[in-house]
Amino acid sequence: PVNFLGSAEQPPGMGAVVRAEWDFDGRGAFEAFDLGAPSANVDVKAEHAYSEPGTYFASFRVGAYRDGVTTGPTIDNLARVRVVVTQ
């Protein structure tokens, strides 16, 4: 198993993170994680086991609303990490 930690922070006065998702194998199939209430700072821990050796590009994506906005499209940010699995 691989332990992941995704962190996101909104600048002061710029709103809150309302959505966090992981795509562990880089195929675009994101898994949502419950953040509870929106927050300016989030840390999302996850664990994933890869069944085959290879190189994977896991992605962490968050969505945020600007300060005062609570509906409509979010502003999204994406970060990726390379995971090399050997056996």
C-alpha cells in the first residue's frame, strides 16, 4: 500500500475548499473524499494498493469557491505525483 497526503490552502480572504478528490492511477477516475464543512485549509490522507508493477501518475484535485460564493462552478487545482511500483 502507498500512503498519500494531499494538502490544499486558500489564500486569506479567497474562500474555501469544498471538494477534494484522488485519482490513484492517472486514468481520470477521481474518488471524492468527505471534507465535512468547507475550509480554507485541508489535508486529505488516503491509502491505495497497486495490483500490478508499473509507473502511475496519481492526481490530487481540489475545488474551491471564492469568498462569498457558495454555488456554481468551482475553481479547480490539480497536483500529480509519480508512483513507481516494483515487485
